[in-house]
Amino acid sequence: MVCLLPVVEACRLFIGTKGNKTQTIGPLLTFCVLSLPVLILYVYYVELQTYVLKIDHFLSIVGVVFIGLQLLLAVVSILYINSARGMRAL
């Protein structure tokens, strides 16, 4: 699982950046979907791993907070892009 996190995280961040720069909903939705496994892995590191140092615990909580903020901002961006396209059609 340790090897899986950086790969999924790098893909997630690349797709999210691409969707934000091009203002397209598809990559932003993919970003949101890929955020769920990353969030689950961070929670696993915090709660279910056998031996966790205090620094690991702290950094995993910081990671969960950042992923939550990124998800919130991605949803806001999706709603903004969707409403802007609706207003252009009028």
C-alpha cells in the first residue's frame, strides 16, 4: 500500500491541475473520484496501521485535511464551471 499512494496521488494531482487549468468538468470529477482511495489510505495509516509514530500520525492528519480542502474546492469549481456554462447558453 505504501507504493500505491504516491502513484495514485501523482495521477490525482496531475488530473486535478489539468481540469482546473482547462476548466473542464471531466478531469475534476476524476480528481474527486481518485481522492477517495487516497483518503482511505491516509485514514488507514492513521487508524489501522499497527505501529505509528507521532509524526506519522500528525502528517497523516494534515494530509486528510488537505485532501478534504481540495475536494471542497474541486466541488466548488465544478459548480462554478457548470453555472458559467449555463449562463453562456442564455
